[in-house]
Amino acid sequence: MTAEGFLEGRRLQLARGVLLQCIMGGYPPARFYGGDDGDLALIADPDQIHPLPWSDEPRALAICDADELSGESSNLSTRGQLKKVIARYAARGLAPVVATELEFFVFAPNTDPTQPFRPPVGIDGRREDGLSAFSVSSNNGLRPFFSEVYKCMAALGLPRDTFMHEMGVSQFEINLLHGDPLLLADQTFLFKHLLKEVALKHGLTVVCMAKPLAHTPGSSMHIHQSLVDIDTGKNVFSDANGEPTAMFRHFIGGQQAGMADFTALFAPNVNSYQRLCHPYASPNNACWSHDNRSAGLRIPASAPVARRVENRLPGADANPYLAIAASLAAGLHGIEHELEPSAAIQGEFEVPDNLSLPCTLHAALERLKRSQLARELFGQEFIEGYVASKTMELTSFFDEITPWERRVLAAQA
């Protein structure tokens, strides 16, 4: 839209079906978004209108809510779903506080998708060989790129906590500062967009796939969650003596109850399960533990004021609005029904059958499709539409024969 049209308040409308567009560009049958495929109104959030600092010509981006023309939020909007979850907490006098940790890879341009991704040539003239994890000089070869990333983050008002080189080849992680869930979802979305745009300017490719490289750790989007009393601002997961509260236990119990049903929301793509089937630091389970990275739900070591639950299942490819909404909705379900968690696990452990999670997209979609809990928390229209769109993507994947199949199976009898 032109700046003049935007400033005049001209309404921008969008067909409802676009919210169910699959990643290949197609759409499920119209019955999933209304036979008429009528319009939605895109309503810009006045706090999320940003001039784009990387653009050579003046441009701005406005994050919008997708509302029905009658005024209410569309059931198909993931941002709208998150706002509804936050409102349900507010009705109980509670405010969720979240933080996201986003991992990503920086690669050289990949013009042939049949070839593996490669790390870029840095200003030192070399490609990283994967020996730089957590090194203080690990991003020096990409210093011009990261310098512009930092400047653009400041221009967009994205406060950063820590940046580090992760375990993979040319893999990095940012920890965004904790705050309001809607704000953190917006910031996570903006950061991913910023990364890709700045990378293009520097002749690089940023990839937020869950598992872009074989034999290498995948990329996650861990979600840290706590709850505060709206009136006092105190963390309700800790009591006056600094001990865990019943609400803390119930929140974990709800997370466990929803984890398997919501796996397809946390791990939305075929590639997501490449990360989860190699579970080192990517736990595919609904166990919980104090400071154990093998558990899907980890309680980081912290002071009582910062007691929180880290959901380690979501990948970097997850929709931040939907992943945060699903995680918080599960926790609230536990609070409302006073669900008790399983016993905490420590050290090496085997995952009990009742705490195992789907390990393929097909299995995850089947679980989501049958979930009464998902329908109760997100509505039938959203769940059925989401499953329909993701099923199209899965079908498209199965329409292709992979190099592994040709290499290994062609000679078999």
C-alpha cells in the first residue's frame, strides 16, 4: 500500500482463504474458510508500524490483525488466537510473561536445492568448519552482516539479551528479552524477517528450517513462560517462601496434557521431525525436569522470582504466534482443571509411553485432528483448516522421490 493510502486510513482487505495458504502456494477446499471466500480486514497495530532500516528506498512494515468485516477477530488468525489466550489469563487476574530463544543458520546462497547448504566465505576468506561453538570470535568472519543486524534491531526497537554461536556449522542463537507474549511474538516475527532481508544485502542466506544440515544439531525456538499477578506483578509460580506453588504444578500438568495433541503446532513441517528424531538437545517428549535439557519441559535454574517453564519442543520453523498461543493455552488448561504433572525426571531416562510424542508430521496431524482439547482451545474452524493446509504440504512432499531412495533402494530386489 502507498504511504498516502495508509495515512489516509484506507482499509486493506484480504481473502479469508489466504490465512490457510500452504507453503507451496495452494489452498485447501473452500469449505475450510467459507464457500464465498469473503474478505477480512487487515487492521494495523499502531504499536507495530516500522520503517525498514535495511531498505534503500523508504518503506515501512505494519503488523496487522486479521478481523472479520463485522469487527471480531478471525478464527483463522494465529495472532488473534494468541490474543484470545492472553485475554483468558487476564480474566483470571494473570498475565503471562514469555521469552523466545531463536536459532538459525547463515549460509552461502543455495541456487541448487539438490545440493546441501554450505557455510559462507567470511571476511577472513574461509568457510567455517564447525569448531566455533560458543567462541568469543565465532562471528568475526560475518562481522559486517551481524553489525547491520544489530543496527537494524535497534532501529526496529528489538531489544536483544544475548547472541551466541550455537553448536552447528554457522549456526547462531538470539535470546530476546522476556515480556508480553504478543509483543514477543511480534518481535520474533520481525527478527526473522530482518535476518533474511539483511542477509540478502550481504549475499548470504539465513535459514530457519528446523534441520537444514544432516549430522548437525537442528534449530529450535524454545519458549520460556511464567505468570505474574496483574495487580502485584509477582511471579505466581513461587510463594512467599520462594517455594513452587500449586499453580506452577498445574501449569506443568497442562503443558504435559497438551504436548502430544499440539505437536503439529510446535513442529509444523516435514523437516521439523528431522530435528526431533535426533533428540540431542531437541527432546521429543512431554517429560519435565529441573535443568535437564533432555526433557521437553525444562525448569531452568533460577531464583524464585524468575521461576519459569521452558518448552523445548518448538522449532525455529514454528509460527511464533501459534506456538506461544498453544503453549500458554495448554498451561491455562492445567490451571483451570488443576492437573497434576508426572514426577520430575533427572539424569538419563527412558520416556514413558504416555509422555512420548508423535515423531512424524503425519502422526502429529492425525493426533491434532482427533484432539477434542485442540478444538476446545482453538475452535473447530481453525483446527480443521490448519490440518487441511498441512495435509496438502505433506501430500506434496510424498509426491517427490528423494535422493536417498534412489541411492539406496534402486538396487534392491
